[in-house]
Amino acid sequence: MATNPPPETPDEVPDARRLRAILIAVCVALMAVIASVSGLNVAQPDLAVEFGASQSTILWIINIYTLTLAALLLPLGALGDRLGRKPTLIAGLVVFGVASTVAGLAPSAEVMLGARLLSGVGAAMIMPITLAVITSTFPAEERGRAIGVWTGVAGGGGILGMFLSAALVDVADWRWLFVLPVALVAVALVMAVRSVPNSRETSAHSFDRVGALTSVVAVVGLIFTLQEGPERGWTAPKTLTALVVGLVATVAFVVWELRRRDASLLDVRLFRERGLAGGSLTLLVVFGVQAGIFVVLFPFFQAVLGWSGLLSTLALMPMAVLMMAASGLAPRLAERVGARWTMAVGVLLAGAGLALMAVTVSVDGGYLSVLPGMLAMGLGMGLSMTPSTEAITSSLPRARQGVASALNDVTRELGTALGVALLGALLSAGYRNAMDDRLTGVPADTAATAREGVANATEVADPSTPTGQALLDAARESFVDGWQQAMWAGVVVMAALLAYVVTRGPRKQPPLTDPPLSTPDAPQLPETATHETI
């Protein structure tokens, strides 16, 4: 069993004022990371013109950040536990800030790619540590609410980041996109140095290098497959190679971790525990559905309703605000009815929101036809994310909070990639099938272009002519048909998740200790680590 730390005395627990400062510091740092995930999406045309780059290169500039971030989360989260969470956070902020500055000044696509890769390294140092600081610093009675705030920023921060990025591109230049993360890093760095306490764990085992390497290869292979499959084709040699490499590395990681047992990077035996399994699965599905919804909503706002990028991101803000508010309220609800039923209510509301959008969406109804469903989804996702995150972090001992936080983050990233790939594919297939029945009499070249997507149809259709307007109307209606197909698929997935949460969701979690209280289906952790607070 892990050596229990001495009981906390009042002078070891930061006072309320310092706890607020710690929470603000880690949330500002998290916001910098989250905002950079989606910020460049609004500037794709500007980047292509600036660097004379192909669409493939632009997508790599965007995707290499999330690929690097996801791949390094587990290893760097584990190293943060060992080396000290405060120095790891500070080092990550410095790396991220420097890389973002270089990206903003990049003279070429090659420099931009390198800067974005380095930004991903810094982000992978920051993101797991922000949550680990909360779980290892806040007392049990305050921890759930702090995790709720963190979860709200993680969930709604991406939408807020997209809105601010779109505003900067509209009023200034794409290079100003990097002012936001650099400014957030500067604030977080000052606050972290002043307020965040240091804590680290001393382990009797060496760092699991093989586990770290296989986890990196597995995550890179799987996320590369999900990112590139829609572009290259799911049967393309590179896509299939990446999938095979990712799956083989995943199996190798699990086998190796089972051999290492108590000395593993991630004790995979703990997935038999309800909290870790239920929390991970819920986050995977919820973030997948959320990302898939964005794939649907942006073309609807821009190509169907004709809105600008700024107005489209502004339209998402009610959903983001409600999500963040619900994340903060979820811990209180969980205290009353338990984590399982809070998660179940959230999943039910999110699924109902998907169904509502599938039923009510229409071209003529516009934004108001989807707003009720968006609000239900925002409320449901907020209620489900916080107890899921707390279920994951409380399933691992204090000595492994960096790993627990990294697992939470990897699950989110995998879910996002999976949701974009699968719901995006369903939307595209539904659009093409519906469009095929509406292209009678349209010239072959024009029909082929219009069949590729609603944005393509908008480009080739001339609304000043009856034929062009008819093609435009057909594309918009076909998009709504594809939307409904994707939404109903999401409803089925959420219904399956609801059944799982109700029957196998986490029981009421005990306060975080080192090690966690044993459960009938969870393995005992050995006495391998001691906890130091500096």
C-alpha cells in the first residue's frame, strides 16, 4: 500500500483567499491551452494566403498541436508527479508562451508547424498539472466545486476561445490570434509563481519509459487515423498503417502495464473500478458528441444561414455559458443525489437536446429551430462532465494525480477526434445521399461540386438565376437531412451511455486519499509512494 501522508493540519491547508488564487491561476493556464485548440480554425483562408500553403498543410498546422498535446499528456503528467507539479506547470507555461510568440511571428509554414508542435509540448505539461494541482491541494469539502469550475473552463473555454479568435481575425489580423494565449500565459505565470504550492511524489519504482513510449505511439496512431481518415480516405495506405500501428501499440501498452503492475505508468487494472471506467466512458462520449455538434453547427450557420464566422461563434455562446454554469452546479447536485444520477441526468438532457435538434431543425426556422436543443445539450454536458472528471481523479491515489488528470485529458482529446470523424462522416454521407435525389437536370460538373458539401454548392450556385437558387435550396435542405441523420445516431449513442451509467456508473466517491479506499472490484495499490508538499 502507498504510504499515507500525515494528516492535514490547518496550517498545511491554504486559506480561502489562496485557494481562490490557485483556482484562478490554473484555470487561466487551462484557458490558454483550450483556446489554442480551436482558435486557428477561423483563420484557415488567411493562413493559406499568407504562406501560399495547401489545404493539407493548413490542416497540419492546426492538427499538429492537438496531436502532440494528446500524445504527451500521460508521460508528462506522470513526470509532473515526480518532478514537482509547480515547476512542471511553470516550465510548461514558459515553453507554451515562447512557442505561441514564435507562431505569431512565423515567416513561413515550416516555422509555424514547428512552433505549433512546441506549443503542444508546453500544453501537455500544463493541462494535466492544472487539474492535479486542484485535486492535490483543495480539501475534500472544496474539491468538487473547484473541479466543477475547471471542467466548465475545459468545456466552454473552447467556444469562448473561438469567439475571441474570430473577433480578432475580423477586426485585426490572424497573427493577433496568438496575443490571447500569450497574455493568458503571462497572467497564469505570475499567479502560479505567487500562489500555486509545489507538491511531488517520491516513488520506489523507476519511471515507466516503455509504457510512456507505447502510450505516445498508440495515441499518435489512433488520433492521426481519426484526423486524416476523412481527408485521405479510410482505406488509404497511410490511414490504415496509422490505425494498425495505433492498435498494436495500444495492445502492447496494456500488456506491458499489466506486467509492470504497481510500477506501471497507468495501472490498467483500475479500469475494473466503476468510477474510472464510468467517468472515462462518459467523457469520451460527451466530448465526442460535443465536437460532432460543432462540425454540424458551423456549416449550418455559415453555409445555410449565411452568417459570418464571428456571428456563428457568437451563436454558440448561450450553449457555452449554460455548460459552464451547469458544471459549477453539478457538485452540489452530486452531493444530494450521487455522482451516478447526476451523470445520468446530464446524459439524458444531452441526448434529449440532440433529439430536439433532429426534430425541429429547418432552413426556414433558422437559429431558433436549433437553440432549444443547444441549450439542453449545454446543460446536460455541464452536469455530466464534472462528476465524470471527479470520478476519474478520485479513482487514483494522490501520488498519481498527474496521471489521473492526464487520463482525463486524453479521454477528452480522443473523444473529440472520434466525434468529429464519425458524426462528420455521417453528416457528409447523409448530405450526399439526399443531394443525389435533387440533382436531376443539373450539369455534371456543377452537380459533382455541389455534391461535395453545402459550402461547395454555395460557391457554384448563382442565386440570381432560378436554376442556381434551386440548387442552393436543394443543398440547404440536403444538409438538414444529413444533420438529422447525424443527430439520430448521436441519440442512439447517448441512450446506450445512459443505460451504462445507470447500471454501472460510479458509486458515491470517497474523499481522495493516498491510496484510495479499496472497492470490491478495484485492485489494491502498493506502498510505493510518499507525498511531499513544499
